[in-house]
Amino acid sequence: MKPIPEGFHAITPYLFAQGASRLIEFISAAFEGELIFQQKRPDGAIMHATMQIGDSMLMLAEPTPEFGPMPTSIYLYVGDCDAVYNRALSSGGVSVFPMMTLPSGAGKNSKCHDSKRMLTRPNQATQLSI
């Protein structure tokens, strides 16, 4: 038996976010994420979901009393950060600051979040802030 499931890497983020269904929609639209698996609780909330973005997996769920919502950031490396940033905005994202070249020369960066403030930052690494 392989210790790391097929398609996963040694570290896989697990996000507990209010409005997990909306987050799934936003990740799908803005970052071309693919919903691989989803299981709902009796009340319809997301109990567990697995998504694939590029070559990486992401797991997420609606918070519970035992696992509350947690702020986090994730970098998503993309080939065309301008296109991803614009797609994030057209998918309901809100720009916090515009696309710019970093002073360090480490690439381009911008920050936006979805309208519910659950997500995002495109960057040649595109950083998702939750």
C-alpha cells in the first residue's frame, strides 16, 4: 500500500471555511478546480470535499464546533497570472490590490478575495488567502 494516495503530495491543505459550497464554486470558476469528491451532512453542509487544481489536491469542509474556520494562505503557481487574476475577478473575486511585479523580482503578485472574503490571491504563484 502506498502511504500517499494517488494524485496527492506529501502535504495536502484541508480548509475549514464558512460557505464551503460557495468556495467550491469559486475555486472551480476562478482556478479551474475540479471537484473530485463531495459528501454532505444531513443539513446539506459540505462534510468533506476533495478538489484538484492543476497537479495538486485540496480538501475542504464546512466548519464544525470541533474544527472551526481557520485563516490560511495557499500559493497556486500558474503560467499566466494576469489571466487567472482576471478570471478570479470575473468569478466574483474582489481586488484588494492590482497585479504588480514584486520588488524582489520574484514574479508578479496581486491580491483579491471572493465576495464572501473566503478566498484568493493570484500570483505567478497565485496565493489563495482564506
